[in-house]
Amino acid sequence: MSDNNQAPSMTLPEKVIQHVSATSAALEKAASLERATTEKQAQVESLIPKVCDVMIEHERIAPGEREKLAERLRDPVAVLELLTKVADHRNHDELARLGSGVNPTEKQASAGSDSYDSITDPNVGARTTRVKQSSLRLFSGLGLTPPAE
């Protein structure tokens, strides 16, 4: 009864044919994977110049770094590393839209205020070289001319 459940053993020619067909299927699969890889690499190569142009246009790289970028774009790991750096980068146009710069010749502490009023100043008790309101009132009360700033 156990003889009926076992598959009959294959002859040598049948084993050779089975081995050849299995090898053929594996080689066809490998060839299709190789074709897919070659096609994908051709697509990558065709997109590299466009990516370089866009990166230069949007000030992500300097024009002199074009060749170095093209070389790095051929490696997927390097592309992902580069993508993380680009995501964190801001160019001059983006920075200009995020806020406005300050005129470096104009002091912020004194900008827009020609007169000093120690009573309404938010920095109560701060040391200053300007004449305080209490001093003006003291000199006026004594009948003296208040000092000039």
C-alpha cells in the first residue's frame, strides 16, 4: 500500500529535462529582472540633466556643482541623503518671503521714537543716559532749566 502512495522514480532523461526546464525558467526570470533594471537605469540617466537644471534654477546648488550632483544622482542611497538635505535648505527667495530684514544702520531700541518718556517705558528702572521724567519735574520744581539729552 505504501508503494501506491509514492511517486514513481524518474528516469535519468526525465531528471535532465526537469533540470533544464527549471534552469531555463530561472534564466528567463533573471533576464527579465535585468531588462527591468536596465530600463529603470535608462530612465534615471535621462532625468539627471533635468534634475540638475532644476536644482540650479532654484538655487539648491551652485552651477559649478552640476557634475558632482549628476554623479550622486546615479546612486539611490546618495539621492535619499541629498533629498533630506534639500528638504532642510532655504534659498534667498524663500528667506525673503518668510520675514523682512532689518536695516543694520538703524538701532532697534531707538527706532521710531524721537522722544523718551520714562513713565511709559516698558523697561522700568532701566539705566539710561537719557533724562528721566522725574528729573525733569525735579528741575522744573526747583526753577532750574532741565538738562538737555
